[in-house]
Amino acid sequence: MPPPSPSGAENPSTERKPVNFADLDPALRPLLDRYLAPDDRSRIEPVIAELGELAAGELDGLAAAAEVNVPTLRQFSPSGDRIDEVDFHTSYEEMVEIGFCRFGLAALSHRGVLGWSAAAPHVVKYALSYLFSQAEYGLGCPINMTDSAARVLEMFDPEAFRAEIEALTSTDAEAHATGAMFMTEIDGGTDLAQTATVATDHGDHWTLKGRKWFCSNVTADVILTLAQVPGQGEGTRGLGMFLLPRLRPDGSRNSYRIDRLKNKLGTRSMASGEVTLDDAHARPIGDLTRGVQQMLEMVNHSRVSNVMRSTALMRRAVHEAITHTRQRVVFGKPLFDQPLMRRTLLGLQLDTEAALGIVLEIGDQLEKGDAGDERARLVARVLTPMSKYTVCKRGRWVTSEAMEVRGGNGYIEDWINPRLVRDAQLGSIWEGASNVVALDVLRCMRLHSAHQILADSYLERLRSGELAGEMPLVGRLDDHWRALRDRGDALLASDRDEQELAVGDFTEALSQAAMATLLVEQASWEVKEGLGSRKTLVAQAFLQRMFTPEEVPTAAVAALEVIVDGGAPDRAREVSAW
């Protein structure tokens, strides 16, 4: 039996039709229309068309092959020399060329590629990465860490590391370097103060000695890490940030060992390992007394990637579920046409579309913050852990529910659903588990009154929308934001234990309110632009689920075809004809 098609057709004898993940997504293009300037929007169109088709076809096949042909570690050469080489399947190497070189996903925010004369907006990077990750999730981690490492070096020590920045942002297959973040230790993971790696200053260079427990993209050329600087202080105050190169300046292999590769639940295409630093050559980055603060810039950037990639998994899962239900006939009619299944599919679509909205919103706020808008910088700062808390958790539910929609086939490794479920677990764990990011939201509230800034910003935007007076539950959302602002004030007035007990639920409430506001705002914009009422149906259904969950969103269920197909090209409506 031939392998299933990317579109999830269950009858392999049926003629296959071309599929494009960008064309099948009813939310993506309208969001890009609103967030991007006309020139950027025109420039990205042929790229999303190309990548959307590639992700649904060739890239999807490569990802499936890399999933089962996992990396292997060769610690010694035939002559007994320590080499610590990782061998990757050719499918992974081809995906590296597509992601890093052909589409420049790690370079887009730093230099002109894909027709941009200079760095492209963050929204462009996240939109393209979202399409890529619907086929291949694992490689998204090295792509993001490469992008983030270049960002950190550019922010904190650009002149000292100009050559490394150039390599990290190169799209030349022979010249580009990949980045990584070796931060987690056996004890010093969430609690960075327990980091045991020690740095030693030799005058013209430093060396690092210690053990790093979870090192993703373990073969990276440019690694950022933390180490204790003797005499600098205790706990996190004593941590400096260092660049650990794969090769020493003389071209020899740096003195760290890859002890073993991790046998992970998901992201199996990408090599993660345990590393021992044995007086490894390193260079200090920026202000050594601010090592943790500098590293957190990379952590937060990686958190956005986690949210984006979780959203991509949700989108792929929804696509698989819709396609399956349209061609699976049960009790005389397609599952898609049966009321209870339609309500299930609507819920999956709501979660996915709300998540995509907040991903591109973070990208837009990051862009404004990088340009000097302090309010936007703070909004992006709190939206990031909020979204990671909510979207990554929801990603686990959506992928699992989509597996159930497919039934027994969904549980079988011939189909993509098991991989989606496995990979979806990662988003809530890496770069800070849910409790950790909720506490980060609390930190933002304590330091910046972030809940007030967020509420004021979204209330202002909510009230300016043309649907504010036409959608009854928008008034409830307005009241809800004001209540959340008061609730946040009361939370900060309680003792610290009570704050920590309450901040998880509060983070979820903030996230849901933000996503609802963005849906309403997009709906208002689409009505104003004459793009129809599809987004209004989505926003209404999302608000109903928030405020009146006992009511069936009858209008949205009845219009499910419009919601899942939207204004996409006609071939999006041919998905069921397999």
C-alpha cells in the first residue's frame, strides 16, 4: 500500500489533487493583508505560495523519512580517536537546505533575502515558519535558535562577533552556521542559580568546565551558554554568557564531548544530546554581569517559536481532521455533515485560528518594540509567556482530538497524527514549562504592571472596531478586560504564595481575552475591507465559548464550510474530492 498523501486521503486508489497548505488556510492571507505593508504583502505572496505547496508535498515526505531515520552518534573514529560526529539521514540534510538556505528562515530578520533588500518584518518570518512547521516541526528548533543567537549577538556584542553573525544569517549552503543554546544542567534547569559550569579567564580566552544536560541541535557551530564567573557573585548574579564554538580558532575540534543523544518522544529528526565541557574554549558575550538577562532575550525569542510551532501543529491536525471527515461516510453521510462532528471541528478551528492571530500579533509588537515603541515592547514581553502557557497546552488537546477524529487510523504510525501528538508535548516543556512561564507573567506584572498595559491597549483597540456595537458579546469582552485589570491589581496586593497560586488561572484568562480581542479586531477589519463575514462568525463563536459555553454556536456550526474554507482559492474546496 502506498503511503498516505499529505492531505490525509484515506483511499490511496483515488487520484490525488495538488495541495497547498497556504491555500487551504482561511485565516493566513487575511491576517497578512492587515499586518503587512503593501510592499511586504506583495513580496511574501509568491513565497507563501511556493512554500505552502512544498510543505504539503516534498517537505512533508522528507519530514516523514527523517522521523524514522533518526540521527546517530559516532563517538570514535575507526582508529580510536574521539570525534563525536552525528550522522543525519539525507532527508534531514535536504530539509536543512530548504529551511536555512532556500527560504532563509533564520536569516529573514537580519538581512535581505527572498526579495527583501533588508531585514523582513517578524510577521513574515513567523508566517513562513508556520507553513514550514506544518510539515517539519523538529528542524524548527535549530532554525529558531540560529535566528535567536544572531539576535542576541547583534544586541549585546555585535562588533566582537561580526563574523559569527554573518555565518548565522548566511543562506549559502557552504557558509551558513547553525546556532544553539546549551543552558540546561542536571540541577540548573528551571533554577539557573544552580548552574555548576565554571568559567576560567586565561587572559586572551576563557575555558568552560561542566556538564550540560539537554543540548538541542547538539552539532551547532555557534553555541550560547551560561557559566559561573569566579568572584562575580552568588546565584544568578554570578552567571556570565559565553559563546562556545564547535571549532577553536585554529580549526581544531573544541574540547567538549557529546556523551549520548537523547531518545526523545518527539522531534526525533533533530539531534539533542548530553555534553561534557572539558576546559572548552569560549568567548565572553557582552556584559558578563548581565549573563542571565542577555540569555533571557534568547529564551523569550525561542518561546515565541514554541507558540508558532504549536500553532502549526494545530493547523496541520485540523487540516487532517477536516479532510478525513469530508470523505469518511458513516451512517449514510460524510462525517463532516453530521452535527456533533461539525461542532467538534469548529472547536479545533477556533483554537487554531485564535493561536495564529496571537502569533502574528507578537511578531507585529516585536517589530514595533525593536523600532523603539516601549509600550509594544512590553506588550510583546508579556504576550510571549502568556501565549506559551495557553497555546502550547491547547496544542496538545487539538492534536489529540484530531487523532480521535480519524479513529483507529489516527492511532497508527502510517498516518501523521501520532507524530503531531508526540511533537505537541514539547511546546509546553522546552524554554520553561507552564508553571515557569506563568511565574514569568507574574514577574512582568510586578515589574511593569503588564496586566494594566495589556488591558488598556486592547480595550482601546476593541472600542475602535466597527463591530463593537453590532456583536453583543463584545460588550462582555470590554467588561471582562476591566475586570481582569482589577483582578490583576488584587492579585498583586495579596501575599506572594497567593500570587503564585492564582497566576496560572489568571494567565489563561489574559490569553483568552487577548485572542478574543484579536479575533474581533480582525473581523472588524475584514468587514471594513469588504472581505465578508467569515471572521465575524469565528469571533462570535469564540466569544460564545468564553462567555456562554452552554449555548450551541448554531450560526457557526451551520456555516462551517465558510469558516474552514474561507476565501481560499477554489482548490481549497476540492479537498474532499479524493
